[in-house]
Amino acid sequence: METVALDQDAVVSRTGDQIEHVLFPESGSISLMIDMASGQTVATAAVGREGAVGILAVLGPLPASNTAIVRAAGVGSRIRASHFRAAFNQSPAIRHAVQIHVRAMMAQFQHGVACNALHPVEARMARWLLQLRDHVDQDVLPLTQEALSQILGVRRTTITLLMRNLRASGAIRSDRRGQIEIDRSRLAAATCECHGNMRREIEEVFSMDTPPIPRLGFGG
Ligand SMILES: [Zn+2]
């Protein structure tokens, strides 16, 4: 494993590129993004210290199926995909950890699909802000309106309008120079059920029969 800095707005991997590393964020937050031919983008998941980017490389050499962008700076550890694959094949504990991770990601994808189809964009924006808040542990979020527009797949003008509404309700305290200060409880009141449901299900997945993971030498 090597330690890497996760710089704000850095692109960790791009759709179609070979997955070279599996990255484990220790702090900060990374968005997984789908890019459309039109240039539009939308986020499908947020990965923080509970997860990893590029973990499907355990299935074999694969191109990345999304673009991963750092939304909140932090640090992480990464390992070459081939080394992680070897460790996965040798270690039942690592296979178990990967299994838990995949189930947690599936939960996030499923709730995200339902939310995107059924809930208004203001509730979705509040959900993303709360997810980011879960990863950074502070109420000042390092987000620009441009980043929010990419995450939600809506125009900047829509974001401006949504910010105004959330400010009026007190869910957003301030928004300047790429920093959005939130009021967590008011934001929770402004969002749909999905953030809570997603969080509960992911916590359940992580709390289920996790065996002790032994220390492992990765070799190389
Ligand atoms: Zn929702």
C-alpha cells in the first residue's frame, strides 16, 4: 500500500481507463460519476473511509465503469490492482471485506436509482450534501455550485435556485467561495427518506458477522 494525497477536484480514474489501483480513502470524499455523450454527468455514489474505488478489479483486469472525482480533499492508501487481486484470491478475510463493500455499494446504487426517479431535485441535493457531511465530519462542505451541478445532472441555474430555497429554510447557512455551510438537522428535514434508509442499510451490512481480519503481507 502507498499513501496518496486526494486533492480537491482530482480525477482518480476515468471511465474506460484500465483500473490500475484500488484506492481506500482514509478521509475526504470521492464521487463516482457517469458521463453522457452529451457532456452531462451525474453522480451514482459517494465513497469515503468506509469504502474503496476500483474494487471490481478483483474480477480481473477491467476498464473503469465510471469517473471518480475527489469532492472533498483527504488522504488515502492505494495498492496495485494486480496485487489486490492476488491478496483477494489468497485471503478469505479480504474476500469477506470485498463482499461487504460490494453489498454496501449495491445498497447505495439501489437507493440512489429510486431517489433519482421518485424524488424532487431539492431533496436529492439535500441528500448529497448530507452524504458529503457524513464523509467530512464538518458542517462546512468544500463544494462549488459547478460541482453540485455535475453531481445532480442539472443546470447551474437550477442549483442557484435550489440553494436559494435551502438558504431560505435555514438548511444552508452560507454559500461562498466554494464552501457551503449547512445546518445538518434542517437539511435532514429538507431531504427525502433516502439518506436515512441508505445509511441504515449500509450500517446493517457493515455490522453483520464480520470476522476478525488478520494482518496480511501483500508482498511487492
Ligand atoms: Zn430520495
